[in-house]
Amino acid sequence: MWQADVVIVGFGPAGAAAAIAASRAGLSVIAVERGEYGRDKTCGDGLTPRAMTQLAHLGLGESIGDGYRNYGLKLHGFGGDVTVAWPDTGQFRAVGSAMRRTRLDALLADLAAAQPGVTVHYGTTVKDVTVVDGTLVAVSCIASDAGDHAPITVRGSRFIIADGVRSTVGKLLGRQWHQQEVYGIAARGYAQTPCADEPWIHSHVELSDEFGTTQPGYGWIFPLGASDGCVNVGCGALSIATRKATVNTKQLLRHYHQQVAADFLLQPVTQVTSALLPMGGAVSNVAGANWMLIGDAAACVNPLNGEGIDYGLETAQLAIDLATSTSGPLTYAWPALLRDTYGDAFAIARRAARLLCYPELLPAVGPMGMRGRQAQLVMPIAARLMGNLVSAADRDVTSWLWRRSGRLVRLATADRQLWSVDPGSARS
């Protein structure tokens, strides 16, 4: 049997950040990760100013991307091109980066494993959970290097579930994903290019498949720096249950690559993978008496751009702060904290993303946003909101309107399926 103050399931960015935060709070940690050290994940690899701010708090700011930095976005589509610098809001640094997930995860994992009281077990899969009177008592694991494959019981006072978008352990505990809310499908690959040190990320907001059908999403080119020599090239589309995206994202990616290869001097795309992304808090039962889901497992993914690393890092710290500040049950406290922190932004972003699922909308409004003088006014605001580079401390008109709009949407929908609690489906 293994035992610690905090048991963390999943050791990606969110899990590693939670281990760091727990150790700094004086707690012992056992982390179990199904994959082996250095495992890869489908990801755009982009790091927004919001993510860079969190990485700096963790002490990794200078290590990111071997010094590669980007300064904003170049948006393309509907007959226009708009350059948008990262906003200097004071809360978030006006600089971004990009780094392969294998390398970012390794940096965070190494830092976490070096913290006092942290023990990490790779190749260890949670097979079952033991819940008594609503309290998660233990998880039962199988270690790949155990010759007899005997179950290992892992006990803790608090459990942090950070096992990603599919969250198999979350499902065991009663997590439900509401596909009637907007979600994302995406594919990414890597391509060598002499443009790998381009200090801007590129987004093509007019995305179509090989048949010319407009897709509700965007394509991206995220340079990874000269030392890497590649860009992350990918595309994503939005979907809801009533208007499911039927496009094959890997085929869409290859078509997109063909469209942009000449402009960015891209070699053939390799290492293509795809993923499905619950977004915007559209899951129920993210906490119990002594456990919390964080990051992607809690659908903490921006509905407008698919970004999740920043929320994974933030929710890791929030969860440990809550775990150390209260001895009471977390069943309602954790979703309430998520709603207080992200509810306004995610509510309005989900509503906007739902509208983008209608194929008639983008061709109608896209040219207005990307052409003419108004584009230089509209798109910087849109890019800031899409990146959720708005905090409670911001006092400008854009921030106020964004938060107010989100609050009105939440009131109108009664926080429907925004980290809701359904005791009837939770594990007890």
C-alpha cells in the first residue's frame, strides 16, 4: 500500500503543477501516471500570456521554449490579414511562446519530482476507486513493471484527478460530459521549416475542407523556435450534439497543410494525432467530499480557442489552495470556486462558440471583422477575449462588458451544466 497526504492521478501539466503546489504547502504527494515518462499528447503547443504567467510563478519562465518568444497573432482569412500584439493588461505578461508537449511535460514533471515529499509512479493505471459514504478512500492501481500485476492500493486524505479530457477516473467517480454543449475536435502535426523562429503565431480563421465547405473552426501555425526547427500545424472545429462536426480532422489538417505549405516553406507534416475536447466547464460532478477534478478532466478548456494548459496550471493551484484552506467537503465548494473564477468568461464563450457552429454565420460576419479599418479595432478585442486575457482585476471597458455579458448568460441559463452537481449519478 502507498499513502500520502495528497494523491494525484495524472502527471501532465495540471498534475505536475498540483504536485508542486502541494509540496510547497508542506504536503506529501504520491502521483500516478498511466503513461511512461515523456509521453506525448495531442496539443497545439501554444503558450499564451496567461500560461506564461503561470509558468513564471512555478519558476520555469526562462526555461520555456529555449528562449523562443512570440508577441501576438497574425490572423488571416476572408480577404484580410490582421496583426494583433498580445495585450499588456498588467495581469498577464505581453509575451507568449510554444513548446512541444513532450518537452513541456518533462520540464514540469522534473520540477515536480524534485520537490520535497513528492513521489511519482509512471506506467501505473488506476483500475478502480473505493468510495465510502461519499469519501474517496483509495484508488486501486496496476503498475506495468509489476511482474505479478497485483493491484496496489493508494490512500490519501485528498485526491486530485488530472487524467485529461477522457478522465477515466473521473468517470468512475460519476463525471458526466454534456455533449449538447459545444466541444472541439482537433488534429495537429509537425512540419520542418526555416520559419520556425517567426515571432508570431498564425491563425487562419477561414477554414474549409477539400470540398470547399466552410468549417466552424480555424487552422494554426505555431512556430516552435529555431532550436526545434519545426512548427506545430493544426486545425480544430467546433461541434454540438445538434450540429455535429462530421469532418475528418486528420484529412482536414492535411488539406490545410497543402494550403499553407508554400507561404511558410513547410516540409511534409508528420506525427499527426487528433483529439476530442470537452470545453467550457460542460461536465457534471467534478468533486466529492475529498476529491477534485482539475484541468482538462474538468473541461477547463477555452471554448473559443481550445487552450487548456493555462487553466490546467491555474486550477492545480486553486485546488491545492482549497484543499489546504478547508477541512470540509469539497463536493459543492470546488465547482462553486470554478464558477466564480471562470464562469462568466466560459458562459459567454460557450454561447459565442455555439453560434459559430452555424455554417452560415462565419461567411457573413468574417469579412466585416477581417477587412477595412474596423478590423484593426475589432480583431485585437476579439483576440484578447478569445484568449481570455481578461482578469477580475482589469477595469477597462472591454473587460467590464465581457464579464457583464457572461454574468447575464449565466443568469439566463441558471448555470446550466457549468460544473453542475448531480448527486444521483455520483459514486457513493
